[in-house]
Amino acid sequence: MCYCHKGHHFHHSKEGCPGFRMEKFIQPCMLLLLYERPAHGYELMERLAQLGFVGHIDPGAVYRNLRKMEEDGLVKSEWESGESGPAKRRYVLTPEGEEAIHGWAVHVRYQMERLKAFLDKYEEFFKDGGNKKTD
Amino acid sequence: MCYCHKGHHFHHSKEGCPGFRMEKFIQPCMLLLLYERPAHGYELMERLAQLGFVGHIDPGAVYRNLRKMEEDGLVKSEWESGESGPAKRRYVLTPEGEEAIHGWAVHVRYQMERLKAFLDKYEEFFKDGGNKKTD
DNA sequence: AACAGCTATATGCATAAAACATATAAAGGA
DNA sequence: TCCTTTATATGTTTTATGCATATAGCTGTT
């Protein structure tokens, strides 16, 4: 489902309907998942569903952001081969990465307050139990 | 203050430190302010402070987004001259614009849930009263 | 009159991010 | 062999953002 502001119902990532962009949000999410336990990109892609990345994960975004975060020293990786399936690049969090999570948490709380300020004002203007569908 | 994930303390919009980008969020915010009452860009720029746009509002973003929303039929404008000061372009919300607000509200609630999912997981891992500064 | 400062709108440009498509390749099963 | 799944990676195009700058009328001051 597309949760954009236009009230569409088609699958996300089709027909170009971005709300405000939060895809960089994938970074703190992956860091948190890596804090939980080391993983490779493909696995993260699946576990991101826990954090609301449902139905529209771009592998490009996952892998590119992992490489970017490795460049920034937030994660490090090594090839893991020999088992079943193709070789995987196993990522682990660095101490810098763990620090970054705390920084992101502050940032995320701040942004949440902004969203809340919007919704508070919205509900003040359109109060009908907080759901516009009462009529 | 910069609320980015890197823990900086300098003034925002300096040294390039974006968290995830939410500047398009200015659109629903301006629509809501215009629902409250018609206004021109400069006034909106000031009233945006109510919604957490503090200290770092780019006039370019304001005017560009207003024109964009007019293109999209969400607002309409007319020149208002004759009073004191230079001519102003007075924006009013259209019915489509009001509809868009409701769409945005749904979208914003959804994004808030995503942020909350992140923070819940974060606090589950780093529980110390919700504040990392207890040590 | 000259000038600075404020109000007000607008545009240009360089870079960053996002959307989307596609390439590569190993392994497993039919 | 061929298709599917797992797994990683890159390229291209469009859109968004950050930042600087242009324009212009009005106000108050000297």
C-alpha cells in the first residue's frame, strides 16, 4: 500500500508518489539490526520488515547504504563463503556505529516531535475523534 | 542546534549534516497553516516556527513549494498590492488542498509509527530509563 | 537625496538522494 | 539444461536539498 498524501491504493514504488523522503532512515534501522546481531545484506533486507519497510525494499538502497556506512566506519564487513548458497558479505557494527545509533535516536525523537506537532494541529482543526471517517 | 545523528552542536544548515530529509514536509505544514487562514509566503515562513521549523527556513524552499503546490492545484494565489510594503502573493487553500491535508495526515501517522518502531527497538536494547545519560 | 534595512518574491546551481532498472553469479531443484 | 532462489552490485534518470544571489518596493534616518 502506498501511504502517500494523495490517497492512492497501489503498491508503493510505482507511479511516483513520494511523501517526504525517509529512505535514508534505512541507515539507523540497519545499524540497530546489526547491533542485535551481525548479518549480511540480504538478511537485513528481510529483517527490515520489522521496522516498517514492507513490500518496497530496494536492494540497491540496502547495499549502497551498507557500503556507505562502511566507508564512514560505522560497520565493517568480510566475505563469508563455503556454506550453502553464494558468498555473503557479513556486516558487523563498529563502536562508531553504536555511537551513531544514539545520535540517530536523538534525531529521530526530534523528528517525531515535529510530526506530532503537525498531527496535533491537524486534529485541532479537524477534530472528530481523530479519525476523519465519522461522517 | 543540529539534531543529526552525528551528535553535532553547531547551527543547522552548516557543514552539511542532514539526517533523513524531511524538507518536503514543509508542504503539508504550509497547507495546514493556509487552512487556518490565507497568507503570503513571507508570513508562512514565520508561522512555520509553530511547527518546528526553527532557525533554518530557506525562503527558496517556501516559495518553490508554494509554486509547486499551485501547479498541483492545492493552493491558488493572487497578487495583493496597494497596502504597505511590497506586493505580496496571497495564497488560499483549494478544496483539493484540503483533501491533500487529510492524505498527508494518514501518511504522517504512518511515518510516525515507523519512527516509533525504531525508538521502541532502540529502547528495548538500550533501556536505562529511555535516556542514555544515566552512567 | 542618498543610504541602509526590512519586507517580499524568485531563480540558479551544485550536489545529494531516490526511484528504478539491470548486471552478475553461485547454488539447488526439476 | 533451465528455472528459481539467494546474494551482491552498479548505472541512469529524475527529484530534492542547500546555499547563494537577484530583484524590488517601502521605511526611516541623516
